[in-house]
Amino acid sequence: MSVTLREMTVSDIPEVHQLETELFPEDAWPLAAFESELAQGETRNYWVYESDGKVIGYAGLCTVLPISDVQTIAISPEFQGQGLGRKLLTLLVETAKERNALDVMLEVRFDNPTAVGLYESMGFVTIHRRVGYYKGGVDALIMKLQLDALQGQEEEHKA
């Protein structure tokens, strides 16, 4: 199966929303939220993974300097564990750097150890815990990746 990554278009929204409701039944964004996000192209970047003509993953980033925010990131269960989520997150971080953000922020359900592990493995650190943030009373971890520090490390490695 081939998987392709491309920018999300308005025509992808119904499929993205369907996957969203399957993956996050309690916390799914309404259809209008995706429409609103895509309409804000000056501060938003969205991508989809596609396999055999079907959307199997998506991610979005909002950048309002000095911060970029991971708005959403998701991979269909049958495609998880193949590094696709890591590639999407890497793309989000690279885009944040290109947009000159100093930090990338995200929030994640405390009860999602797979996602938390991915974020930590890429250098995100928990800076706050929002008690009862998600439906069902689940806490959110607020995580941050400091890009200016990363860019300094990259420059040191080049020297």
C-alpha cells in the first residue's frame, strides 16, 4: 500500500471529519471547525495522508508568532505504528521553524500514553496539566518544544 502526504483541501474535510469522529468520539471537532481552520491559510497549515484514495491521517498547525500550536494530529488505527505520526509531527515542527516560531505547543489527553511517548521522544516537555479538560473529566497535558534551543543545537552540530 502506498501512502502519500499532501496539503489538505476543502474536499478532504468530510473524510477527515469522519476519521476524527471515529478516533476521538468524545472530543471530535465539529465539521465547521475544520472548515474554519482551512479558511485561515495565513496562520494555518494542514496536511492529510492518503492511501488508495482514502484519508488515513491528518495534522494541522496554527502559527501566531512567537508560538506554533499543534491543532490536531491523527492516524487511522490500521496505519499506526509505521512512523507516520512521527513524520507528521516532524513536518509540523519544521513548518513552525520555517514560520520563525520560537516554540511549538500542544495539548494531549493524559490517558494517551502512545501520543505522550511520541511527543516526549521528539523533545516536548510537559509544562502544565489541565485537570478535567477533556470530556469525561480526563486531564490534558500541555507540552512545549522550544525551537530556539533546537536551532542552537543544530548550529553547534554544523560547526
